[in-house]
Amino acid sequence: MSESAGRGGVGHGHRARLMSPMRARARDEEHRAATPLELFFDLCFVVAVSQAGGRLVHAVTTGHPVHGITQYVIVFFAIWWAWMNFTWFASAYDCDDVPYRVATLVQIAGVLVLAAGIPRAFEHADYSLAVAGYLIMRLVLTLQWLRAAHGERGPARRTAVRYAAGLVVVQLGWVGLLLLPADVWLWGFGPLAVVELAVPAFAERAHRTPWHPHHISERYGLFTIIVLGESIAAATVAVQSALAESAVLGELLPIAAGGLVIVFAAFWIYFAAPIHEYLAEGSQPFWWGYGHYVIFGSAAAIGAGIEVAVEQVTHHTDLTPPAASFAVTAPTALYMVTVWWVHSRHFKRSTPQQLVLPCGAVLVLAATLARHWAVPLAGLVAACTVAVGVHLEARMAGDADRR
């Protein structure tokens, strides 16, 4: 068996080995790419992202924006963190044998249980089903870390054991929180979320897991595509359901066009930076990974915002035009600023380049004042932001060539 096949660099015809030792993969492994199993895992998260976005739309359009946003923040944290846990573990320890594949499929089942519990979480603040799904995923991941510990020695083994212990402690906290009155959940969520984020720092204090920079950057890029694709799907369904009302067709088309341009610009903005080079330098990769909570959440919320704008135009909500437009411009601006801060500023070589995305975000927010034309205007601003960024990059490259 070739080295690439034996270490998880699989193709469509690859067969999983029955059993193999789970040892760390090489951080400089060549041609490391996402596996079909990882792509399947990501695809199943579409269900959870769709559920969260749909419930956010319902809460905002029925006059409960604070409740909807609060629940969205909580639910999307669970979605994002479950994906994070699997992704970083797989980058270091994916041995692609039968037990590993079965464990991953069980985790996918947990994702679907989590997704099924999202409506209850939004409507009744009932997190029992969502936590049950989370428990399935975390139990399997704990066993995976213990399996990794069994195959390691020295500091690497201690790191794996710490990860397993941290997962158990935090999961006990989530289960314990369910036993308390419902009002306590909001107060307990913040501290437990902080403890969740602290587990990797605790586990890797003495030894860092050998995750692969190019693999991690590809995995994050693929999930970005998934959440942006979900935004397109949500907007398409919203427009499709409203097309029967031909009286508002003239107002729907600018929203659809503007929303599509915003998503296209969001894609371009994210993939303009070769982030694997930054990750290879080891410059605070976990903070980069943590910042994607806002990137992913805001990208998915763009689609929800477009749905809200469509609902307002078709008179299915009492929201004012500025309020409905803000549901699009706010996540768009947040996405642009966060992508700049977390992702792309590391590659900006001049002050004008550094200012493009922050200034574009401010102008997108200002477009809210355009009322019915806010979404197409925000799309125009996003497209101009991309164009200015491309122009500045080309000018910098030309200046470098002339030197």
C-alpha cells in the first residue's frame, strides 16, 4: 500500500484498513488533502446550519430578534465547536481504518441529533435533544483521543489524555446544566463555553498536536464554502416562495441580485489569502481557528438576512425596511471585518490594503439607510471592495516587479 493511501490521502477507490495503530501524522506530509469521509462529515453539518438559519429568520420576522440572535449564538457555537473538535483531531490522527470510519459515522449521527434539537432550543429553550447529540459526538471523540493516547508515548500521550479528560469534564458540565432551571442556562452557557475553548490550551501546553497547515486551511475553506452555499440556498428558497406574488417582483429582483453579489464577494474576500503559509509559521493558529466562529456564523446569517428582506417586501412581517435591510448589512459587515482581522490582514502589505475591508464594512452598514435599495447597494459596495482589493494587489505586484 502506498504511503499516501496508508496515511489517509484517499481517493475514490481507497479501501479502509481493518485496524491500524493510531499515531500522529507528519506535519510536513506532502499532498495532504481532505478525504471523502471528511467531506461527507462537513456535508451533514448543512442540516444543522440550515436549521439554525431558518429559526433565526422566524424569530426576527415575528418580532423576537433578541431572543433569536441569542439562541443563534448558542446553537451555532455548538455546531461550530463540534466541527472544530473533529477537524483538528483528524488533521493530526486520521488513520482511516475501519474503527476510525465507524467512529466518524457515529459522530455524524450525533450531528443529526443536534440538528433535530435546534427547533426546541429556539422555541422553548429546551436544549435536551441538542445536548444528547453533542454527547454522542463528544463520547466518540473522547474514545478517539484515548485511542490516540494508546498509540503515543511521552508528551504526545499526555496531550491526548488531557484532551480526553477535558472533553469528559466539560460534557459533564453541559449535562449538569440541563438539570438546573431553564433560566440558568443562559448564565451557565458563557462560563462553559470559555472552558470549552480552554481545553486545547490546557491539553497542548507541553506538546502541540501535529496538525497539518495546508490540510487545516483547506478544511476551513471547505466549511466556508458550505455556509456560503447555505446562504445561497436559503435566499433561493425565499425568492422562490415569493415569486407567486408578481406585484412585488420588481422589489424582489434587486434583493436577489444584491444578495447573490454579496455572497460572491464574501467568497472572493475569504479565498484571496493563502492562509496555509501563515499557519505553517505557527503564529497563534488556535486564535485563527477560534475567530472562524464569527466568520462562519456571520456567513450563514447573511442568507437568513436575505430571507428576512424578502419577507419584508412580501409583507409577511411587520419589520420596517431599514430593520429588514439591517438583517443583511449587519452580518455582511461583521463578516468583512472578521475575515480581515482573523484571516487576511496578515497578507496586506500597505496601509491602503489594510483599510479596504474595514472601510467596505462601514459602507455596507451605511447602505442600510437606503431602505428598499439597501441590499443591492450593499452588494455594489461589496463588489467594489473586492475590485479595489484586486487593484491594490496588482499594483503592489507591479511595483515589486519593477524593482
